[in-house]
Amino acid sequence: MFKNIETPRLSIRPMHITDAAFILELVNTESWKKYIGDRKINNIKGSEQYILEILRHPNYFYHIFELKQSKQPIGVVTFLYRATYDCPDIGFAILPNFEKCGYTFEASRAYLDSVLENKSIKKVAGITLPENKNAISLLQNLGLRYKEIITHAEEQLLLFEITNE
């Protein structure tokens, strides 16, 4: 299910410890801190530790999407099985210089299609802050539909879902 994926412009592959410099840059962008949260990662060692924690988690799948021609990593697409939800959720983030070019949609569409090939996955969620208009638009463009407002850690979040039928 979580194989390497190619799109016309991107290569999507599992995250590796060698992605530490890229992850350090990504998690310190304004958008990541605002919509995902400050991970307090300030150096390569911290980034490597963050990656190792993700890689050790059996229910977290992080994939890097990179420009096919240059192999430059520009974003992540994630698939997380969280104990607090009845289905896995898809997530995404991209470096600011590459926003508004369709890369996140391209990577997320290919990734979601790959996930939905597995017929044992009956539903996929997308969860975002109500003020994250770009994420809401992307989730809707991916075919996820608004379901409800949920509360997690005293925070109001919007829940979107797509069923695999």
C-alpha cells in the first residue's frame, strides 16, 4: 500500500532519516507552526529524533514528495492511524516557495488513490483547523466531504471524510 509513487512532476517516497535537513526547514515554516503546531525542532539532531519517532510508530506513514527532475524535497503527505479516530487520516504540508503550484494536490491525489486501492480501508478522514482555508479547499478537491466539528485537546477541528466503496 505505501509504495513509491510517481506523478507527472513528482516522486513520492517514504521519509528517511536523511531527510532531516528538509524536515527541519518544513516544520519551522510559518504555515506548519500555525496549522500543525510548533514541534520545537531547532537543529538537525532534533529533526533526526523527530523522524526516528515517526519511523518507529507502526501507524504513522510519512512520505516525502520531491520534484522529479531535481529530486528536491518540497513537501510531505501523511497517513496516520490515530487512536482517537475511527479511521486513518491524510495530511499534507509544503514549503512556502512551492505553494499555489498544484504540487500538494498532485501528491495528495496520487497518495490517496494509492491508499484507496486497499479495499480494507473503508474510510479516510481529513482533519483541519477551521481557519486553514487552503487545507479545507484541498480536502474538498480530493473528494473528502465535511462531516462535523470535533474537539481534540480542547481545540475545535473540522472533520472531512471520504468512503471507499
